[in-house]
Amino acid sequence: MKNRLFIKLPEAATDALFWGVWSQDQQQWLEQGELLAVDLVSLAERSAKCDTIAIAPIGQVAYRRVTTPAKQLKQIQRAVPYMLEDQIANPVDQLHFAYGKRNKQGEIDVFWVTHEIMQQWQEWFEQAEVTVDAVVAMQSLLKGADDTTEIILDEAMALVNPLDGSPWSCQRDLLPELWKLDQADDEESLDTVRVFHVGELENYWQSQEQVIAQPLTAQELLETLALGYSRETVNLLQQQYTPKRESNIPWKKYRSLAYLMGATLVVYLGYQGSRYYALSEELAVLEQQGK
């Protein structure tokens, strides 16, 4: 089987990204490393020989599971973004959406990212001549928690994987406050929580009796995510992503005005044509009278 090159993209362009070549046959890493985005060109040869999967950072991709009566992809693409309009910070036309498969209950996984971010990643790959087969969100690589909530603390971001299968994320330093509010709403909840952390564990989590903490290196986290990938994982590049063209935006904005001006022009030309015909008739009559 073809090897897979995993590239874990950074939250910020100046941060290091981690990569590894995973052997499908041997089920182990053949190579691993870290580099900056400006040095991605060093992975060009490897990407040509492998299935290349880029893992989008937690903070750049949002996720919701929604229920929709729409069944065909085109219907879903038209309806779902506006169903989520009240839950997203950016205007819909500034976002790129990707969709999972709709289940029998009408539920569908929806991921979205700004066109600005997608274009930045695309520029990195194109400039480095790295061929990417899929861009996937970290949320989509988590296996369902079996018996308790799991939390991944990765650099500056936190990813919470609850038992109900609806992962959510926030800034790492904000999670303790959000967690306190959540526990205050459910005072009887004393369930064990597993916390996997890259770097030092915050004092808040160390002081919680129900927390089982486990340190992770960045490469160990990459392996956890790589093992969660499959052909069914939602690809943000589905239907071949194309950048949002700015030239289309003013046209959409002023389309009604353009139609109005066009209609006015047609009426004006019609009026002028009728005037010309009337004047021509009058001129003919005057010439006849003169003779």
C-alpha cells in the first residue's frame, strides 16, 4: 500500500509544523520531523511518492453537526450555510464549507474555514510544489470517546471530545473558565476526564481530582491523529477548492442596479427610436407640401 505523508499545519505562519511518513504496510513511522512553512519545499519529493494529508489546526476550522431535510449535495450547499448563519462570526460568502455524508436521521457533519486561510495554505503548497491530496480538520480525526470526555491541549488551543460525539474547541487558556461554568451547570457530574497535553499542564487541571492527565509530545499527537484518518474523513478540498474571486463580489452587490440601468437604457433607446420615426414622417409630409 502507498505510504501516507501527514503534515500538521501550524496555527500561525511563524510556528513550526510537524510531519511524518506513515507506512500502511508496517503500521509505523518511516520518517518524522518538523520545519517552518517557508521550508515546505523539502517535502515536495516525499509528497509526490505518498498520499499527502494536511491536518488543519484546531483554531482555523469550525465544526457543527446539523440536521437538514436536504438530501442532494447541491441542495445542502445552498441551505446549510444559511442555517448556521447565526452561529458563525464571518459572512457566509467569506467562508468555505465542506460536508460529510448525511445519515438516515438527516444529520450531517459540516466544517468551515475562511477563504483567506484556505488561500494561504494553498499558496504554501503551490510555492513549495507539494501535492496535497486532502486537507482534514483535527476534529474529524478524533475517535469517539468510549467512556469519558477527553481533552487535548495542543500548544495554544484546546479540543474537547465529549461522549455525545460533538467535539468543540477554544483557546487553551480560556478552557478552565469555560469548564468551570459547565461544571457549575451540572453539579452532580463527577465523571473522570482524560486530559492529553502538549507542554506543561496548567495548575487548574492538576488540582482536579477527576482528571487523569497524560503528557504528549507533538509527534505522539500527530500519530494519534494519523491513526484516526480514513478515506471517509471529510476532505476540505472536496470538489476541488477554488479561491473566492473578489471581482465577483461587487457584481453580486450591484447586480440589481445593473439590471435597472440596462432596462432603462432599452426604454430610452425605444423612445428615441419612436421619436426618430415620427420626425421622419413629419419631414416627409413637409417636403411633399413644399413641392
